[in-house]
Amino acid sequence: MKRTILIGLTLFALAACETIDGAGRDLSTAGQAISSASRDVQSNL
């Protein structure tokens, strides 16, 4: 469930950016969210 929401938010963020600079910031934010989610999953194992 979290993964589906994260993927949806990532796709929304990528669709919303209008410049290369904006895309870089969006990708960085998405990467941080993915890293955070993976740490949460690993700590719950």
C-alpha cells in the first residue's frame, strides 16, 4: 500500500515539474522518500 502511494506521488511530482531544474529537485525528493520508506521497512522486519 505504501509503495503504491509512493509511486503515485512520484509520478505526480514528475508530471508537475516544468523545467530540468525542477525535475532534478523532484527526483531528489522522490529518492529521499524512497530511501526513507526502505529504512522504515527494514526497521520493521
